[in-house]
Amino acid sequence: MGYQLTEAEERLAELLWENVPMTSAELVAKCAEAFAWKKSTTYTMLKKLERKGIFRNESSVITAVETKEEWQARESRQFVAESFGGSLPKFLTAFAKGKGLTKKEAEELRKLIERYEEE
């Protein structure tokens, strides 16, 4: 599974997250209105999101397998694993290099670490 959606997949995912559960017919109508897609295009794009494990279409009712936040977390972890050997410190170092962290960003990271340590 790739960690990026195409622009069209992302637009469809956003529409779905805002409207699920919904029927296939409702999705076709919304996509025709929002994107000027034909029925076949809508179903092709939906199948791509199903293969990525984000949505499910059973008995013509579409539901989310993952919330947007769950998907973003999973895909972020995959990106860090593939690009930085799973090392979050290496990722953060690369991310902040040249730009540095603002005081606010550093404080937010401290709070996240403290919450994690308390669990």
C-alpha cells in the first residue's frame, strides 16, 4: 500500500469521510455533481480506495474502514518506516534541518513525549 493518494483519490476520500455511510447510488450522484464523474469513473476510484483499505462497499452501502486520522497515522508510520528506517528521531531531524523548530513546535513535541511517558 502506498502512503500517498492521487489527487482524485484524495478528493473522493474527503467526500466519503464527510458523508459515510452512504449508498453507492448516493455516491454516484455526489461525484457527478462535485467532480463531473461518470458512474464507471466513480466505481473505479472507489475500488482503488477499497484496495488501499480505507473504505468498504458491501451490499451497496459504503462505510469507512479507517477514519481520516487513522489513515493519516498509518500512512505516516509507513512513510517513516520506508524513508527513515522506522526512526522517528531521524525523520524529525530531517524535517527540522535548515528550518529549525519554533518554540511552539518544540513545546508541542515535549508535551507529546510527556503524555506518551505517562501512559
